[in-house]
Amino acid sequence: MSDARRSNGIVGDYVALMKPRLNLLVVATSAAGYYLGAPRGVDGAAMVQAVAGTALVAGGAAVLNQLYERDTDALMRRTRLRPLPAGRVTPADARVFGMALSAAGLALLAARANWLAATLALATILIYLAVYTPMKRRTPFATLVGAVPGALPALIGWTASRGEVAGGGAALFAIVFLWQIPHFMAIAWLYRDDYGKAGFPMLAVIDPEGRRAGRQAFWYAAALVPVSLLPSFTGVAGPVYLAIALALGIALLVLAARFAMARSEPSARALFFASIVYLPVLWVVLIGNKL
């Protein structure tokens, strides 16, 4: 293998450790939060710095999470080829990389945004690594805990531009928090065998018939419908957003209900893909109809 190809492979492994697809969602969510939280015109340079800081923190947390879970990742088909379980990156190198990314992100947010945004980013790291990651091996309630750091990037972006949480920031956090549950219940059902092999007590694992996972997907999707309308009542968005958010929420709820009743691979896959479409479309409409 040539030096160039080997170098590209190493770079690719370190990029993979940052979970780029997940980080893309973090970037979009934090950018939307920043734009929606800005009381006046958006400072493009400040927005880029705030989003970059949030992405660095999320990337660092992803690296350190994989470091902790490298043994269970080796047991699952969909994760066994990740850089750490496959041995392409050493644990020591991953630890340094993850800590450096996290520190750089926190420093950037503190220096170029504000201390509230940096504090929320630190809370994201601590909850994700010190609470959620160990809980995954012990209880299915870890999913709810993990939804907290998953929803914080929207609030980090909001506070980076506004300097306070306010009702609009809380609404954005609640939307992303609730959205994650039906999204993840669909994933957990599709990969329940993998999770079972790794010893993760997901609802889809401890309840093989899927009734509990289906109920959670349905009830959180149902709660998402009214909560997704809050931006129109907190002065963030207008009536166009209200109508489209209602339609999107009902569509997601219908698919969650089908999954709860059928609990089949097709119904889970339909809910999963719908959830992937739901959030980006909601952000686009919310940004386009900002008051």
C-alpha cells in the first residue's frame, strides 16, 4: 500500500470516529438553533464559530463513547468494523483525539459565543459519557437519558446567539428530545438481534414482541405533535410553520401507530425513514417562516 493510500485510510478512520453522519445532524440542528435564536440579523462568522464549536464537542464525545464501547461494538455486526474494535486506531490515540476535540470545542464556544453555550456543551459531554453510556448496559431507560444530550445542540445554538434559553429555546430542545424516541425505537427494533448479542437491554431486546417499544414510539410521537407547534406560540415562527408542523407531526404519528400495532420490519423501517425526513423538513420550514 502506498503512503498516500495509508495516510488517507488513517484520516478516514479518525473521521469515522467522529460519527460524521450524526455530526451532520448536530451541525444542522445547532445552526438552526443559532439562526432562530438571533434577535436581529445573523452574524455569519459568529454562527460558523458557534456551530464549529458544537460540532467539535459532539465529535469528541462520539470518539470517547466508542472508546468506552469498543468491546460491545466488536460483538455487533453493524459496528464491528469501526476503527477501534477493528484495531485500526489504538485506544490511547482515540482517547487523546477525543479529549482534544472536546476541549477545542468548549474553548471555542467559551471564547467566541458565551459561557452559557459552553456550559450546555460541557453538560452534553458529561451526560452522554458519564451517565448515558454506562446506563446503556444496565437499563432501557438509558434511551430517555441519551435523548437529553441529543437535544442539547439545538439549545447550544440558540443560547450562542441569544445568550439565554427563553421559551423558544426550550421549545426547540423539547422537539428534538421527543423526536428521538420514535426514531430510536425504530432503530432498536431493526437491530434488536445486534443489541441482544452485545448485552444491551433495549426495550426491543427485553420485550421481544415489541409492545413496549411500540408504545413508547407512539406516545412520544403523540407528544411531539403539540410540542412541535410551540414555536408558533412563542414568537419564533408564523402560521405557515404551524400548519406544516401539524401535518408532519400527524404523518409521523400515523407511522408510529402502525409500528406499535404491527411491530414488523417494514413498519419499523417506514417509521425510521419518516423520522429522518421529519426533522430536516421541520427545520427548513421553521427557518423559512421565522418571525
